[in-house]
Amino acid sequence: MAKKVTMQQIADYMGVSKFVVSKALSGKGGVSESTKEKVIKAAAQLGYFANTKPYLPPKLSDASPEGASKQSVLVLMPNVRFQTKESLYWGRILDGIKARLEAAGLGMMIVMEQSADHLLQALNPNGILGLIGVGEISSSVLLEVRRLHVPFVLVDHEDGLIPSDTVFVNNYDSMHRLTNHLIGIGHSRLMFVGDPRYSRSFYDRWTGFRSAVEEQGLVSDTSASLLIRLEGYEVFGEQIREAFESLRRRKAMPTAFVCANDTIALDTIQVLQQMGYKVPADVSVSGFDNIENSYRTTPSLTTVNVPKELMGARAVEKLFERVSRNEDVTEKLLLSGEVMFRESTAGAVKTDNA
């Protein structure tokens, strides 16, 4: 059995004092956020989190309906970017969590807070069964949750430093399958629209797309020619228009745009139509997530259905498992996505790229 990594080893590795490491990992303050992040990263690299038990679980009976009246599950979803209860994506995940908890007789408390200090005010380890993080949660917040010995599961997010159970859809395989379909119906010039750095899901979708294109020998230079990288998190229309105008001037318009999610895809269709292109007669467009607006638009959007409510429900079940069995090994649960073929994609046609 590997020896436990000590704070002194982390301090030696970083060239700082053990006092600094202790302060950063204890949650007691006294160090800057930048220093805290560096300590967390160094600790993760050395395996500090991997060989320590993250919590002491409650009794199994506490996770059953009989013991539910005294406990709830804390759902942490920082109110940033599009991660809100009103979101057609994140909101449906919350619906799945709520339904599964209600079926077990458990309550749910939603905290939309990204600050570790404010979270601690709402986090009472003795009053909650565990925590489910929905979307991107900062490493510093997850460290505080772990330090308090609270079991937690992450949905659609994976922290590279703090190990945890996670629930995802199989983004890579689903996007790979969708891209291969587009190639199969004649598309040889395809581009991905979105920012792979936005989230782990976006990165996996980008790599699934890129792999499918490269496997078919459809790119001869760097992968940059396959990507329209969008900056920011909310307004994409103008960025998309500028990118498309540049492609048109260079006579380099692809025959298909494969978008990181449905919101980007719907903006893409709108911009193309404003520029005089017909979808899918001139250009095909696909999305990902299958939000409600994807099938209400004209043309209806080809996309990948993400079982959002099921992701929430399975996160609850995974939390129950973690509470019941304090295992050292964390798990990554992948749910299958389903390609939904609709009106926004069709076989490729020869164009002059004008």
C-alpha cells in the first residue's frame, strides 16, 4: 500500500513552508486565492487527495426514506454563465434530481454560490446526506466540501484535482457518431462551432468531432482549420457572423457546421439565414443537448439527445451508493446519448462557396 503523501512533502515540492500548505488545505484562510490554487494543484499532482479517505459516511439508514425527515441533499449549482434553474439544460437536470429525491422521501436544498466562504455558512455536515454539484464547481469549493467529510457527486463536470464520482453523457461517442453520419451523407468540409475550453463536455464533443474528421482524412493541416472558437458565454451571434463573413470572403464556407450545443446551433442557423443561406439546402447545421427549442424552430434541429433528467436521477443514486459504501475508487458514469435526425441536416451539395 502506498504511503500517505504528507503536507511536508507538498511544502518541499513547492518550496514553501508547511504552514502555507496547511493553511491552504485546511480552509482556515491566511493565504491568497492564487497560492491556495497552486497548493491544491501540487497536492493533486503528488497524489495527496487520492490516498486519503474523503469522508466518514452516515449510516445507510440515513439514506432511506425512514430517515429522510431529518436530512436533505444539498445541490450546488453556481449561478454563473448559463448554469441557472431556468436553463433548458441545467434546469432539466435539477428536475431529475428533485424527482429522485422525492421518491426516496428526501428533501433538496439548492445553493447557487461559488464562494467557498459563503458555501460553508450553508453547509452543515450533520444536517445533510451529501452534496450534488451541477455544472462547473471551483476546485477550492470542492476542497472545502471534501475537508468537511461530505460525500459528493458531480454532474457534467469533472475536476482535474479533486477526485469524485461523476455523471456524464457519452459526449465523445455521441459526437463521433453524429459527425460520421454527416460525412456518410457526403459532407467533406465540416467545422466545429464552440469553445472546447468552456467545459469538459464541450472538450469531449470537440475531440469526438475532430477524431471522426481526421479518421476519414478530411483535414490535411492543423485542427485549427476545423474550429470556430467562440469567446465568452452568452452572446454569440455577432462572433458567428464575423467568422462566417470571413469564410465567405475566402470562399471557404463548409457544407456543415457541427455546433457544441443547441444554443450555438440555433444562433448559427439564424445568422446563416440572415446572410442568405438556406438550411439545409446550402449548409447543414447540427447541435447537441436536445433542448426544447431544438424541435420548435424552423428548420427543426438535428441534435444529440442528452437524458438530462436521467443524469440528475443517476447522480442521486450514485450519491446513495457512495454513502452506503465508502470505497476508495471513484467512478465515472456515462449515459448514452441518442442522435436525433431532423430537418437542419441533409446530404451535401456542391457549391461555389460564395
